[in-house]
Amino acid sequence: DTAVSQTPKYLVTQMGNDKSIKCEQNLGHDTMYWYKQDSKKFLKIMFSYNNKELIINETVPNRFSPKSPDKAHLNLHINSLELGDSAVYFCASSQGGTGNEQYFGPGTRLTVT
Amino acid sequence: AQSVTQPDIHITVSEGASLELRCNYSYGATPYLFWYVQSPGQGLQLLLKYFSGDTLVQGIKGFEAEFKRSQSSFNLRKPSVHWSDAAEYFCAVVLTGTASKLTFGTGTRLQVTL
């Protein structure tokens, strides 16, 4: 049973397009996250939701819009894609409380051409 | 500036040799400390974590880490490396009161030679 799943695994698209990445967790966690890993493997948090409420919003362009329809899902929509958006995007989840283990999904590799 | 530093970008060890990966942090208070591993093409998996108490922490896959407050370090060790340990290793911290925001180091790539 997959704990944190993401779709799609690979996404190739052209500049200017709009795309979405979906994330689902079946762990019963109340907090979900989006991280971006760049080409140098550097990982940085983008957003976090707790019980469908946005609690972390790093300095991310407003072309990126997260949506959490329920506690088990956190989607990421990206408008007007740019070359610099090419990266691997990881979803993660945890049970609320500082420092609790975050479980990561397998990642979505986004390539913008 | 507040940061997590992994000084070694790339380390190569022979199978069966011991391993130590370095991690230093620069924060006013001791954060929660983590080590994650990322195998090629995979997500991240937690190896171990330190919150408080015993400064030597045991994790999965035979890994351990030692917290040294005086050195602001949290180094990861393994007595005998297996070829399957080849991966990217990330040290990470969570500051209290930051809603579990993980801040990662730049990672250390481990290569294991047979």
C-alpha cells in the first residue's frame, strides 16, 4: 500500500502552459507539504497545509497555487510555466506537531521546455 | 545566518568500510535534527531523528548519529557500509514553533565501491 502517492511521476510541458500535480496520503495525517528539489538536489519547502488550512507559504511565485480539498489530498497547480520551474516536486505528510516524521512521496519530475 | 551545512558534497567509501557524514547547524537554539536518505529516483526516507535525551541516536539500516551541542553537529555514522547504501543523504532541521518546516542541508552523495 502506497503511503504518499503523487501523479504524474513525469511531466513534460512547454513554457506558458498550466499544469497540476496531485498528491494523496493514506496515513491519516493532518499535515501535508510540497517541497521543490532543484537540479543540484537542493530541497526547499514551498507550502504546508494543516487540516486544509495553509500554515506555511514560503516565498514562492504566485503562479504556484496549492489546493487541499481534504486532509488526504494536496494538489499543486502551476500557471504560466517557466524554464526555472523544472525540478522534482515532492509531496510529504505528517501528523501535526513540531518535529514529527514527514513521509515523502516518490516525486514528480517536471520538465519545462 | 541560520543554516544547515553538509561540508562534503561527495564521499566514496569501500564496501565494508566505516562511514561518517558531517552535518553542522547554525541556529540560536537546538533544533530538532533529522537525517534522510534519497535513493536514485526515489523519495526521501527518514533514517533517524533527535529531539532530546540520549545524544547517540540509533536509526534504521544500521545507521546512528551523535548530537554534539558544543560543536553544533549531528554526524551520521555506520560501522560497515553496504553497496546498497549508495544514495544521497540529507541532514535537516525543524525549529520549534515553525510548524514542522524542514530545512535541509545541501546533501552528501555517497558512492560505495566494491
